[in-house]
Amino acid sequence: MPWIGCPRNLYNSKVGEDRYFRRFARKSLLLTGEFAPIDQQYSPFKSELTPWLSEVPGVVLRHGAVLWKPADDRYFSKRGGRPVTHTKHGQPSVWLTSEVVKLVPVVDADTGEISGHQRHIGIPKFPVGALAFKAHKEYQRPASLHISIHAGRWHVSFNYDDNIPEPTDQDITAWRMPFDEAEWRTMTVGLDRGLAILVATSDGQAFDFSPVQKARLDPNTLSKKRGQRRQARRTQGSKGWIKAKRRVARYRRYGADVRRDVAHKTSHTLANTPQNPLFVFEALKVENLTARARGSSEEPGKNVRQKAGLNRRILASMWGQTKVFLQYKARRQGKLCIDVPPHDSSQECAACGHIHKDNRRLQAEFVCQRCGHSDNADRNASKVIAQRGVTLLLSGQSGRKVKKKCRITKRKAIGAESSESAAVMPPTLGETTVSRLGGNTPALWSLNRETPATSQRLSRWEISWLLIRYRLTVSSCAFVDDYSSGVSS
């Protein structure tokens, strides 16, 4: 696919342009209070230095700038940091719209049935060809799609509106609230995620890898480590190094495919259970649980290798993936997924509520020290989670936090004097004028600053810099004239 890296090049160029403008503003006093331009223009980056961009349709190139805009909006809405450059490693993809791609079913000439599907990519000026793909179900014509490659395997993904309304969590809660506490306790399923058993439910179900998957995952992990050692011994960038890297990527892909398959099947089974409208998870912070214990040179960590092995097992248990899949599948069925605090769920008795660390003697055995209740440890924990979920739902505090939207609003001046231009106040005696966008350290700049090759337009930033150079040149000429007249006299 010759277009797959061009939008990424445009995206990185927009990131570099924004960094340059912000750095220029910090060093120029004339630009104090001004802001870097935020636009989606990509034509300035097509030049003789980037001839490959001229061989790509403009509708494909624009997506690099279009994707940069919301990433920059996330920073201003305080949802993340500034956009950073993207590398070609990982899972590269390209976003194609209906102007350059068409999905065409292949019809058998003898039977008249649809035997396959093809996507025709390109335009008359830039033809690419036709690629066959497998459709898992019937689809409508999408407005756009994504083509990606992962470890040598190509994927096409798209979505479309099926005109079926999807209820929100608030709608589902209002519809289900007429049930009393006793009915909720019989219909609620608590889900305990662990390492020995991936998901244990309060109604006695247990979800885990199949025996065949377990038998194949262990050799696959060993082969991946062997391939990583082989790759490390070879020269970086050589053909052997690239070959070993692709082999390691295939091993990684197999493990990811197996885990995603188990997460989808688990969430599908739970979401399609008709008698369970409420699913309760523990609010586990997987990122904090898998933090490294290496420490620093002054304070080295303890049991680093053991903690690294635990982190790998937690990440391989699909705790977050299973939860995300079940959330959207349950919402389609008109069901709820909520989170409850995870503290002491493995030590609390589901029968009497007694909490003590001695209640759980073994990994799979739970025996209450007060009432003598005994059960499987994971099943007892899932029952405790279900009880906490019912209590939280009836208290009315189960709603999710509303996410912020990426949106930039215009700055509005407040007050009657906002329509008048602010007068420039002279500095007070003994006061030092500094830039508000940078430090107070004086910077030495070269007067022969080169205009970046990625931009061919003169904005107010370049114009201000040219004015500064012109003023310095004029003052230097005046100084030379005064000095010459003084010497001649």
C-alpha cells in the first residue's frame, strides 16, 4: 500500500510546525500574547523536498492534518498532552474515504450468489488496484474505512449507522429502577477477575483459556523469547534482523489474537444471558497494579523479577479488554455495567460480612472465621462484588463520570472597557520587561535564521522576524554613519 505512510508524514509535519511557532513566540517580545496558528492546511508541506507526496491524492493527505487537529484540541481541553510525532513501527494504517475506495461484492456467474468481496482503491490519476477481503456479516456502504497491517496481516475496518437507537446508561437505569432490592440481588452478576481463573461469576460460571489454547500459548511464548534473543544478536537494520523481527511480531500477534478471542467470547456469553440485567466489576486500576518495581540507583526496588512476572500475568489476563467488550455489548442489550470499590473483596464473607485476612487460607478456599461459611474463594468474592453493586445502584451513585469534549471556544472579553484597545503602559523605573511565554534568561539568536523547509508561507511570525532583522540592520547602518562622521571630523 503506497499511501500508508504519507498521512503520518503530514501529521508529523504539523507537529513540527506547531513546535517551531511556539518556540519562536517564546523568544520574540513582539509576539507576546499571540498564539500559534491552528489550522488543517497541508499544501505548504508539498515541495521538492517531499516528491512522494505529489503521488498521493489530496483526499488522503488531508487526513494527516485532520487527525492532528483533534489531538491538539485534547491539550486545550486538558485531556492530555500536546501531540507528538508518530513512528512507522507498531500497526501502521491509512484512512480512506469514499472518494478513493469502493466496496464491490463478487457475484458467482453460475449461481448468482455472492462469493466474496473486493475493495477497489484509487482514482483514475492514482490507481492502486483491487484487494479481496472477508466480510463477517452483511454490511452497508460506509463513508470511510481504515486499512492497517499487523505483523504481515492486512485488515480493513469500517462502521456505518444501522439506525438502531442505543440507550444510554441513564436511560437503562431509569427503566430498571422499579425493581426492589430482592429482585436486584437475584438478577445481578458479580465478576471477579483473577489470575488462576480469568473471570469468576457470582452464579457459578468460570471463564478461562481452553486446554488447546493453554497448550499452544506456552510454546508460543518460548518461541517469542527465542526469536527476541536471535534478533538481538543480529545487526540492527540488516535483512536477518528484519526477518527475526517479523517472526517475533507473528508470535506476539498469535497471543494477542487468542486473548482477544477469549475476551469476546466471555463478554458475548455474559451479555446474552437474559436473566441478568446488571454486571458489577471491581474498579481495578490495572495501570497502577502493573507499575514497575525497579526503583532508582539510590533506592533500588525489591523482588523486581517477581513483580515483572506478576505484571506479565496481569496484562495477559485481559482484565481491561473483557470489561470494555462487555460494556458496549451489554448496553446494546439494555443492560448495565458498573464499578464498585475493590477493597477487601477477597477477605469479606458473602454470608455475614465478616472481614479478616484469615478467612482466605488458600488461593482457592474461603472459610469464614465467624460463621463458618465456606466456598470457592473466587465465587465468594464475586458474590461480595454483586452485593456491593446492588447497594451502589440503589443509592443512586452508580452513574459514570461524563467525559470532557474536545472543543475550543473563542476568548470573550469581559467588561465595558473590552471594546477599547489597551494602551501600552511604559515600564516603571527599575522594572525589567520579560516575556510571559518563556524564561527570563537572555537568548542569543543567529540573525541568519533559516526558514523551515516544511513551510512555504509567510505568516505573521516570519513577518515579525523580518521586521526585527530590518530594524537591527537600520540601526547598525546609522551607527556606522555616526562613527564615520566622527572619525572624519
